[in-house]
Amino acid sequence: MLWLPAQIISAETVVVVNPQIQIEHINSKSLGRIYAMQVKHWPDGQPIKVFTYSTQKEMYRDFVISEIKMQPHQLERLWNRLIFTGTGRAPVVVGNEQEMLEKIRMTPGAIGYVETKGSLSGVKSLKVEK
């Protein structure tokens, strides 16, 4: 019963992309494939640049569990495999929400997430279909 108030207070995660991205919504499976670095291009052929927070942050853990439908250690294992085999890269890690929004705004093909809907000027939010 103690966890209920925390759930009510927690902010909603919003998936954001660079405003040039031509899609309006994405499903959890596709979002997971993007964050697992398995999908490298948007439907129009533009390369995807993935941004995330440190794996130690609660916002990262909440996003992976609620939006991607994975456990954080599973996603981290996929990234580590890409790095150690030399077949890919992990997402770019940012330090805070302001930095995330700035990177998304300035990077063509960028995708990331924030915990607020306020002040999303210069980026586009995507509806995530469960």
C-alpha cells in the first residue's frame, strides 16, 4: 500500500524526437528495437541517434520497464554485447533533462525521453502505443 502514493506523484514519461522526424506514434516493440540498437534508420531512411540517461538513474529504469517492456539489465546486456563484439554502439548518455532536450533539438534523427510535458519547444513528442 505504501507504493501507491509514489505512483500517483511520479511524472509521465514522454518520448521525444527531433522535429524533422515524420512519424507521430510508435509502438512499444518498435521503441524497444530502437533502444536495443537493432533498428538503425527511420522509415524515411534517416539514421536514428539514440539518447538515454545513466543506467543508474531511476528515470532510465522506469522508462525501460514501462515503455520498452524490458528489464534494465536485459537492455544493458544487449548494449554490452554490441560494444564488446564491435558490431555497434550503445546510446549516447546525457546527464539531465535539459541536456536531453538540447541534444534531441540539435541532432537530426534523434530520439530520447523526458519526464515532463512542459516546455517541449523545439522537439516533437511521440505517442507510444502499448
